[in-house]
Amino acid sequence: MSGMPMLNAIWSEFIQPIMRRPSRYQVAALCFRRDGERLEILLITSLETRRWILPKGWPKTGFDAGGVALEEAWEEAGVKPRGGKPRLIGRYRYDKRLRGGIPLPTDVDVFAIETEKLYDTYPEVGRRERRWMSPQDAAEAVDEPELKDLLANADELLAVSSR
């Protein structure tokens, strides 16, 4: 196959079906701590592009969404939660890049997890950077527009969800 027939086959058999796929679903952990009245949010770097992100992952058998958020916070950032059940505080959408750079729309539910401490040893230690940031700095550090908005409003979202 060469030329136009090959391009048409690639378009109709590969690219169009991917573009028609329903969005995928992930769960993220917005890990936070308070220093007096000052709120800080934990961001980590992604494995490949080193962008700032929240710990997140795909649903896992045997875990509800809040459980996945706790698991990802531990595996990717070494978070020890303060206790209490993670609270759903928002959702954002981004394009997950698959191998080959193909974008896949992905919806992400964000769960608030108050953090007691960060462990020095955890499954992905040394593979990611982690940093506490103010909500404004965190919003500026991430790329996804809807996540920027969520982080910029974190103080308000956390206050509402804790009532």
C-alpha cells in the first residue's frame, strides 16, 4: 500500500476510531497541608515530560475512587494522610498522551487528602520531584486549564467540602 490509499486506511482504521472513543477516567489526589492559615498543595512531576501534576491514576479493582486517590498519593508522592475519607472536590479534563503522542480525552475526579507527613521511602521515590506550593503557584505550575482553575480556588473548595 502506498500514497493516498495507505493514508486513507490509517485515517479510517486507526485515527478516526481513537478520536471517537469516549473519554477515559482517572482519579487524582489533591494533597494539602495547612501552616496556620496558609494552605499548601503538593505537586509532583510526571515521569516522562517532567510537568507538574497531581498524583493520579486509573481505577483499580478493589478500590473506590477515594481509595485510588489515596493509593496514588502514597505510590507517587509518599503521602501519609491525616485521616478521614478523601473528599471529591472537583473534576478536570485533559488530553492523556498515549504512546506515539496520540491524545486521549481523560476526565479526572480530584479528591482532597489532608497530609500528615511525607515519607522519604515510597514506591516511586527518585522517579519524581515533589514540591509544596501555594494554591496560586500550583495553578501557575500546571498546564491543564481546568486544573489551573481548580488549584486557584483550592482554599474555597476545601472549605466548602469540609463543612
